[in-house]
Amino acid sequence: MKTHCPLSAKHCGGCPLLAQPYPEQLAQKQAALQTLLGGFAPVQPILGMEQPWHYRNKAIASFATAGGRLVCGLYAEGTHKVLPGTDCLLQQTRLNETLDAVLAAARACRYTAYNEDRGTGLLRHVVLRASADGAQVLVTLVTAAPVLPGSRSFVAALRKAAPWVAGVVHNINPTGTSAVLGNREKVLYGPGFILDNLCGLQFAVSSRSFYQVNPVQTRRLYAAALELAGLTGRETVVDAYCGIGTIGLCAAGQAGQVIGVERNPAAVKDAIANARRNHIGNARFVCADATDWMRRAADENLRPDVVFLDPPRAGSTPECIGAVAQMAPKRVVYVSCDPATLARDAALFARRGYRAQTFRPVDMFPHTSHVETIVLLQKETL
């Protein structure tokens, strides 16, 4: 298997640890976690991958012009300079094949790359989402202008070269920010989402869905989270920062009822649809800021047995943590993508009487510095 990338010498930002042997990467992450978290509770050995290649089910590439031709690829680290290339060692091979087809179809339609400095051109980015088995791929083409000329020709050329493409979406992003996706979308082909199987359930994944990018490790992550939750089939579970409902719906079969909270309206809509798709009747989802809703629910005397927290990289908030403590659940299972903010929040929980029992790290992102960590927090008994 190919394990060398020519773009690494050009400081590609996709996998900064690629030159480091994978066992050394795991040891380095383990040591960092021990330093940050070991003072709270034991840090279990990190769960690595047997085959840490081509694991990503999501790809984002940016367009540029090089040598008078349209190209696409990842940015050089810390810049907006596009390094042309479609053969990434971290992305599913199906995504690499799809990226080739997207570029060929865009060239056939004579599309131009958007120039950030001049504000000219059309194509900004392409976002690809794939099912775990690679059978379905969703292509989202991001443009600066609201019109995609010859969109039917583009879809036809793409589908001919990549018949596994199950959907094509046109996303419009006229802003001057570094955000990849804009707020407006048009579905050009298919339903606008793909279906993926995870932990025995089926989830619809759209262009803007938060969905873990490593299917193999996600199964291990969720299995560990559910094990730590200790569900018996009777519990009331709150799933804060629930996204499209993945953790909460995976827990629903082992719980009495699940309440998911998410501030993104599109994600809540997807979560409700995912519950219906999987015939899960004991889960409901609320569109609200997690901190605001948790504070109100605590004041209204909601007393869940288990709370799942899966916040963004910035971590949770002191107010949300205070509300969780007021609810007095037996267990809190916190899933973190940033050990530094996890250490901060573990200290806040400790001040509220919830002590970390064990940390379970899972290497969701081989060849990068990132790591996912689960912690079980339990209320101290006097």
C-alpha cells in the first residue's frame, strides 16, 4: 500500500504527522493525554487503527488555476495556497476517484476557479461525503455566484464517470470569510443526502451534517461511550450537542427515553428524520442552544439518569456544566475532540462534585495531532 505523499514535502495541511511512524504517533498522543488528564483519573491505552489509511468518509478540496488549467486540492498548511492533487492517503479511495471525476467534469464545462483576491471566477470548493462502504457519495459544489451554468451537463458528465454519485448539491457562498459552505443550497440531482449505516442504524448525511469522519473508529467510540453510560433500558438520557442524533439514537435501544438538544435547525430536522427512519419512538429532539436549554430544564426539575455531552472543539460552558450538576444525573459521559478543553471542563465538573473515573482515548484522526477522548464522570457520594 502506498504510504508516501508527494505533497507532504510542500507542507500540505492534511496530515502533518505523516512522516512519523504510526506507533510513535500513538505514543505521543498517549503521553500528551497523560500529562493533561492523568491527574484526574486513569487514562486507558489509546485505541489505534490496524490500517490507518484511507479512513476519511469526508473530503474538502479547493479550486485554483495552475498553468492555465483548473486544479483542485488541499491548502498548504497555514495558507490558502492550493496544492493540486486528488490522491489523498487519508480519504477513502472512492472519494479520491470521485474528486478526479468532479475535476474532469468541471473542466469539460469550462468552469473557472474563484480568486479570493480579485473576487472573480466561479468554483470555490467541493465537499464530498461517502457512506462507509463507498457505495454512495454526495457531491457538494461550492460557488461564489448563485448560478451554476450548464449544471445539467456537469451532473451528466460526473454521473457518467462516477455512477456511484447518489446526489449533487450546489452550495452558494458569496461571503469573504474562510467558511467553506454558504447558507443557500440547490439540489441538482438525487435527494440531497446519502444514507449510511452506523452501529446497526441508518443515518441520512447531508452536506452540512456533523458526522464523524472515521467510520471504523466511530463504532469503537460509540461502543465505549455506551458501555460507560451503563444503560439498563429504563433510564432517561439527555444528549446535549446531539447533531443529527447519532449518539442518542444509538443509546435509545438501551434507554427508557432520550432527549436530544441541538441548536442547528437543519441538524434537528435530520435527527427527527433519522429517528423515524429507524423506527425509534422513544427519542425526541429539541432545537435550542445546549447551555440555554440545559439551564431551563434544570430549573424545571428535569432529572435525567445519564447525560451525554459531545460539544464542539471549544468544549462546553461553565453554565451548561452547572446545569448538568443541578440535574444530578448518576453518570455524565463526555465525548471530547480537544484534550485541553476536556481538562478544563473536567476541573469544572470536579468543583461541582463530579469526579472523572476513567478516560478512554480513541484515535479518530491518524497522521494528525487530533484525538477523541471519552470520560465518565460520576457524582461523589458523601
